Amino acid sequence: MNKIDSVLSEGEQKNLMVMVWQAKISADTQCAALMDRIGNKRKEQGEYGPEILELAAAEKGVEAGEMLALAKKLRREHHLEMPLALCLSFHQVFRYGLEAFTDACMEAGVDGIRIPDLPMEEQPQLKVYLLKEGAPYLLQGICPQSGDRIPDVTGYAKGYVYCTADPALWDEQLEYGNMLSFFLYAAEAVCPIPLILDFKNMDREGMQPYLETAAGMTVHI
């Protein structure tokens, strides 16, 4: 079983919120420093449930190979047990090679990959390699503007679905908060797997009203 499924199941069984720590990394990020950052965020957040770590490039110069090398070190040298995901552009994956990237993810112990700029219609070229046993999940993302595409995007999704929204719009449109609630309830109704929320610049207290429709939230570290 993919580690992501195990963690989401644990959170559901214990009625705990899953925390996805999203860490921006650079080419010289050290494992020890990254683990310290996670530890500091744990203290700030207080009570939390099962954890997932997502590594995202802090700058355009970070290549897929560097992200994979860090993931491998976290698994082998720091004995990281929580699920591990990578967030990167399709350009990075394509340059590495689709099958080579899939194989490298499996070797490094990567459980999920998120490619925000890869449209649903263009995903099959990568998904064919992700059919391999032990391959990471391709994590899908939606937002309030996804509209009628939500059932298609989430219908065959695995792991969890990443939900993003920008609260800055609430100042310009007073009804955006209501629209966001409607979006989440609608997404939960059609999505066969859990939702993880990531609302830009919103703290845990501000997200609390929306978490009843989700399995957990993203915390940027």
C-alpha cells in the first residue's frame, strides 16, 4: 500500500487532521536543516495528526535530479517514515525523462508527485509509466475555478486531491467565502478520495470552518 493511503486512513480512523508540510527547497538544502524546519512548525501548530512531506522547488534552478537526491537522503540517511511527495513543473520531469523519472521516484521512496502545470488532457503520457507496481501517485489539484471539470479531474485520482484558493479575492468579492464553501461541498460530493486544503496566506484558525469537508491542510515551512 502507498504510504499516502496509510496516513489518510490513520487520520480518518482517529478523527485527526492530516498535515502536509510543504517545504520550499533550494539546490543546497541540507536534510538536517529541513528536519529542523519541520520540527519548528510542529511546535507552532500544536496538536496535529498524521504527516506528509511535500518538497517544492524554491527557485527555477532546482532540477528534478536535485529534488530526488534530497528525497533519497531523507529516506536513507534520516530514516524519514512519513509519506514523501514532490511538487515540480512538467518541464523538470520531461527533461529528466518520463520513465527515468518514474523509476528514480520509486528508488528514492517518493510516494506522490504533483505537477500543477500538467493539464489533465496531457497526463496520459506520464501515467503510462505510473502504472508500474510501486510507482508514486500523480496527485491532482482543483480550485473554485475548476467548475465542471472537477469530476473529470478527480474521477481517477489517487491519494488525495489538492484544493487551492486565494483568500485575497474575498476583499474584492464578499460572496467568495460562500462560493468557496459551496465549491468544497461540491468537490467532496464527487471526489472519491480525501481533500487537502491549501488557502494562500490563511492560518489554521482561518481555515477551520472549511476543514470539516477535508482530510487535512497544507502548512508552508
